[in-house]
Amino acid sequence: MTAEAIETGPRTGDGSTTGTGDRPLRIALLTYKGNPFCGGQGVYVRHLGRELARLGHSVEVIGAQPYPVLDEGVPLTELPSLDLYRQPDPFRTPRRGEYRDWIDLAEVATMWTGGFPEPLTFSLRARRHLLSRRGEFDVVHDNQTLGYGLLGDLGAPLVTTIHHPITVDRRLDLAAAASRRRRASVRRWYAFTRMQKRVARKLDTVLTVSGSSRDEIVEDLGVRKDRISVVHIGADTDLWSPDPSVPEVPGRIVTTSSADVPLKGLVHLVDALAKLRTENPAAHLVVVGKRAEDGPVARAIERHGLADAVEFVKGISDAELVDLVRGAQVSCVPSLYEGFSLPAAEAMATGTPLVATTGGAIPEVSGRDGETCLAVPPGDADALAGALARLLGDPELRARLGAAGRARVLANFTWARAAAGTAELYRQAIAARGVRR
């Protein structure tokens, strides 16, 4: 696409477009965290950015540490924080020479008082950066920062993705807190959700990934329903695909989870595995995620004597991860709540049969019990154990659910469909801004 073609379209006095027709858009895609191996934000930015570029749009990701892994054709502009939570020295105090401005001071001060500063401080840095480049973008797409810095004029209309309200995580973490001191710590950490509530209510265009998340955003954040659009995300179905040459490992169950995030429900899956192994000693669990050396999951593994039956893997390549899932007899999503559940869609895309809870938006992805998955109530270890045992013991059921799951993903949950829907929302936001002007 030539520069002349990209530049076509009437402009306002500040350089922004009043209409875009069908011409390619210039998109600033913001992400305050882009870790491709932990959490969904890095996955979202990578795959959405790639597919928007394939549609002919110009996409520039603007992000902070951990920086996302991006595909060819999608440049990254680094907007560095102080990286206070990096490994191997999380919660570090920076050296004097690392401080650059008052935003850095605010970041450290918030961490020192037990809060999580990154949504606010990234939004302030992003605002400064975007205003210095006024007129270079047709639309700004924020990936759930929801910081004060993104309010007001950014030189282009703002579209914000809210995967699900972090207030849900806060509720579940408070419910799991075992002491008054722990509950106080959780409240301090999640103090930024007050800011996110205030910011969300002022947004004109919110994008979310499921009907369940839309309802939670209305209820928890107070956003008007008519300002929220649902665009389902999905799996990279070229990468996540069946491969009969990968041998099936008897008894392997695979899940993706952060060990001690209550929302992910891993402790219930460990309890289910203990019950399952009384009748199926070959059953074992592979967890894609970091092992916690202490906490509820570690204690459950020790209590049940499952040290040799639960393996944690992290930092592996995409190809290794896909083969890990392909080789499993069952994939499992034991979460108490999900705003969408990429692991469910990805596992289904490989043809690996799925056991999943009915928490949050998971049923929107996994489909009906007995048709495309086996569904169980969240937090029910007995139900999980029963569903896992049923699948492990029935090769015909595994084959049927695996094929149906793959077909469901191909029909509904691909990144190409997500990019097309997102681009349409961009054009609506640009047109609405022109009308307001």
C-alpha cells in the first residue's frame, strides 16, 4: 500500500481523519503488559496485530515490559517502565540513575505501598507519546490499561478492549484470602480497579470478547450496554491443528494455569487428579505455567502425594506447546471464571477433547456438554474427576468430541474473524468522532 493511498481521506485541523471509507487504517495498539507465555494480553496483541496487518492495515504496537512477541510486519515501539516485577528480582528498588521523571517516582511509590502501578503509569507514558505523534494514527486501541492518562483527546478516537473486569479477580482473591492481613494486602494490590471503573464509565467504545464479559462489565464497571460490542477472539488454527503423527500419551491431561491464581481453579483439578488416580494410576497432569513453591496448589500436591504425577512446563516454543496438547488424551479448563478462555479454543482446535467448567464465558467457547466438550460446575473436584475418568476410558467419545470441538473453533473462533470485526468497530469509532466534531 502506497503512502498516498494511506493518506487519503478528509482531515480535521489537528490532522485526524473525519472518515476513512474502506482505506487501510493506521492503528496504535497499546499493551501495558505483553508477556507471550503468561496471561492472554500478549497472545491477543500478537495475533490481532498480525491479522489486522494481513487485512492491509498499518499496526504499531506500543508496549511496556514484558514486551510482546510480534510477527513480521507489526513493529513494536517500546515504552519502558521501571520493570519492577521482572525476574529474578521482583519488587526491586531501582538505582538512583534509573529514575527519569515523576511518573517513575509514582510507579515506585505505589509499589512500596503494596499497590500495582502499571495501568496508571503506562497510561501516562502512552498519553505523552501519542500526543507527541498527533496525526499519525487513525485510531488508538487500548488493551485493558484503563488508566487516567487515556482520558481526553489523544489525537485519535479510542477503542478499549476489556477482556473481563479485574474486579472479578479481586473478588475471588479476597474470597480465597485466609487472614485479615492477606485480605488487606489483596485490597491494596487491586486498588487500581477503582481507577479502571472510573475510566471505563467515560469510554465511548468498549470491545469485549464474550457475552458473559459484556454482562460483567455492565454490572461491575457500570458501563452502558449500548457502548459495548462483542468480538470473539480465537485460535491460530494453522498452528493449533490436529497432527496424527504426534503419539498420544496414555493418561496425559493438560491444562494452562498460573499455579496460585484462585480464578484458574488449579487446586480443584489437583484434587480431582488424586481421586482419578485411585482407579486410573496412569493419569497424570501437565500444567503449562509456573510452579508455585508454596501456596494452595503446592500444598494440595504434597497432601495427595502427587509430586510425580504433576509436571509444570514453561518457556517452551509454540511448536512444543502445540505438540504437548496434541499428545494429551484430555485437555482441561478448571477455571472458576474466564472472560473467554483461549486455552479452551486452542486445545479444541488441535482436536484434543475438552473437559471444562461452566465458569464465566467458558461455555460460549466450549459449547454444549456432550456435543463438543464435557462440562462440569466450577469448583467441583468430584465432577471434574468423573468427567476426566469418562473421557480417559472412552476412545470413541474422545474422537467424537475432539472432531466436534475442532469444527466449532473453525466456524466461530479464528483470529481472522476477530480482526475483521475489530476493524469494523474502529471505523464506527472514527465515524462517531467525526460526527461529534
